[in-house]
Amino acid sequence: MTESTTIELRINGEVHSLEVETRRTLLEVLRQDLQLTGTKRGCNQGVCGACSILVDGNSIRSCLSLAVAMQGRDIVTIEGLGDGARLDPVQQAFLDAGAIQCGFCMPGMIISAKALLDKNPRPSKAEIRHALGNNICRCSGYVKVIDAVHRAATT
Ligand code: FES
Ligand code: FES
């Protein structure tokens, strides 16, 4: 029998009380229980970065994180960026740079970029490449992605 427990998760500034099986990942809970489907399920093995979210300001892989381990943490998903009326400047920069192709990797890329820029507002292109080095884009749009983050840092 699988064990369940009640947890509270603070996501995008809102506290959610949820009954979850202790074996479930945060990615599953975000997408299936809370319908926060902007966070993507790619490899589900910690490799592609599509499931990246911010936890206490750091970009982490939600497919590798148990939901029960996230209590008391400050979680931000792609839905938590911007203010509803306006995109976050990082999202806008991706649009302006034409960095988006199919879009599947974009939430993870933008979250990783956001984590970088919040800590280092003026990164070099080498630092941007390093920070996004573990986010895979199947459409191979890396040049424009790096340009987008650089644009966000310099405008
Ligand atoms: Fe989590 Fe690929 S889905 S790293
Ligand atoms: Fe298609 Fe990156 S834009 S996977």
C-alpha cells in the first residue's frame, strides 16, 4: 500500500493544502493536481531541464523532487512570472529575440534564466551558456536563447 500524507505547498505566493502519496514528484503534483501545466515533463530523469522551477530562488528539476520534501519552501513556476497583465522581462526578452520555436523547453529555459539574472543581473554570454547548459532544446534554438537572456540583462 502506498502511503499518503497531507502537505502544504507555497506556490506562486499561494498556499495549497494537498493529500499526496509520499512517492509522488513535485512535477506530478504541479501538473496533475494543480493543473500548473506550464512546467513540462520531458525526460522525467533530471536530464533535459524542461521541468525546471524556482525553489527559494534556485532553478531545480521538479521531476527529481518529492512533493513532500517541498513543504516550507518558496516555489515559483512559469505561471508565477509576470503579473497577469504583463510578462516578466525575461519572458518578454525571449519573445522579442524570437527565441521560441515549438516552445516545449521554454518554461524551463526561462526559469533557469530568471534564477541566473536574479543572482547576476549582468552575466556574460559565457555565464549565460553555463547557467542554461543543462536545459535541452530539441529545436536547437540555443543561439537565440542566449541572445534573449543577454537582451533581458541589458535592457
Ligand atoms: Fe525533469 Fe527532464 S523532465 S529534467
Ligand atoms: Fe522546441 Fe526548444 S523550442 S524544444
